[in-house]
Amino acid sequence: MAVLEIRKYPDEILKKVAEPVTKINGELQKLIDDMIETMYASNGVGLAAPQVGVLKRLIVVDTSVRQKNQSLLVLINPEIVNYEGEVLSEEGCLSVPGFTTKLSRKEKIYIKAFDRKGKPIEIEADGLLSRALQHEIDHLNGILIIDRLSPLKKELFRRKYLKLKK
Ligand code: NI
């Protein structure tokens, strides 16, 4: 296992739409293990493959620090099939270090995906898990938290953040 480099805004790869996983092989298993190690090493609750430079529809999530009944989830080709409610809460991203913002997300979601062995699974999520899953699935579609800000807030963010990075 290895800790991978996390791509940071404004890296172009973070804007791209990831491709579905079609082959579950040794290479994919290694990527999954490396993503898990990278997520824990960064104290994150989730990580999507594009964040480590791989444009595949693969995410890892572990919200057990805040939700005692949860554990590590590895999801291949995840899809939100249904949702209920809206909830506003603070959110950050490992690819946008040092920035957090309040974002509205679906309160409860239903997901269909495949586990790391290729077995179909269905998940019902609320609380932090629901938020983390929506955040990571956004990454698979090339969407960052800043893309969910109003145009004015996004522009203010860009000016401030890119200045800080210089
Ligand atoms: Ni993120």
C-alpha cells in the first residue's frame, strides 16, 4: 500500500467526468488499497479516484469517526437512485485545503453500486455518510464544492484562494 498524491484545485483533472469501472482486477484492488491508505493518512472521511489522478468511478468513504454504526465503504460505479429532504451543513475537501463552506445536500439518499469484489450493493445513507457520498460522487462528475457556490461567492473564492497559493 502507498499514500498517493492528492490533486488540488485548480488541477484540470478535478473537472473531468470519470469513466465507469469495467474490469475488477489486481490493478484496481491495489488502487483501492492505496486510496484507503491515502484517505486515512489525510484524515479524510472520503476520497474519489479522480483526486489521485485516476478517472474511474470509484470512491472510498469512512464516516465512523462521527457515526459509530458506520465502517469503511468501497463503492464502484455508485449511483444515487433516490433521495429525500435537504440539509445545510459545513463541508470541506482534501482537494481544496483550508477552505470550508456551508452547502445544501440531500438529507437521505439511496445508492446502488458494486463492492470491491463486484457484488451489487444497495445503501441507505443519512447524516455525514449521506453528505460524504454526495460529495465523492460529485468528484466523479468533475464537480468540486466551489462549483456549488453562487457565481459571486465562487469568484470571491477564486481571487482569495489563488492569491493565498502564490
Ligand atoms: Ni472532495
